[in-house]
Amino acid sequence: MLLSAILQATVAWGPVAGAIGASIAALAAAWGIGKIGQSAMESIARQPESAGNIRTTMIIIGALVEGACLFAILACLLAVVM
């Protein structure tokens, strides 16, 4: 009885939950990349001679954040489709 009610609620709210999850993942990634850029600019302002190393590290970390966000969005879209 309870299991059938949970399954019906999951089927009804699955697409909505997937869309909300995808939007949260996108917003979190945007916020994270903004913080990465902010910290990198502050670091470059403090030590201009190490700008190349900081920029390289910033690009690598930004790519990792984007990869995690893309994975989360794909998982949420699969929830919408299924």
C-alpha cells in the first residue's frame, strides 16, 4: 500500500524533480566557477609573477567543476525521461 503510493508520487513528481535538480546543478556550478575566478584574480593581484601558474590551475579546476555539473545535469535529465 505504502510502496504503491510512493511509486505513484515518484512517477508524478519525477520530471519536476529532475528539472529542479538540473537547475540547482547549473546554478551551483556557476557560483563555483565565479568563486574560482574571484580567488584567482585576488591571488594574481597579490603575486603577479605567478599569474601563469594560477591561471593554469584555475582553468583545470573550472573544467572539473563543469564536468561534475554536466554529469549532474545528465542524471537529472535521465530522471525526467525515465
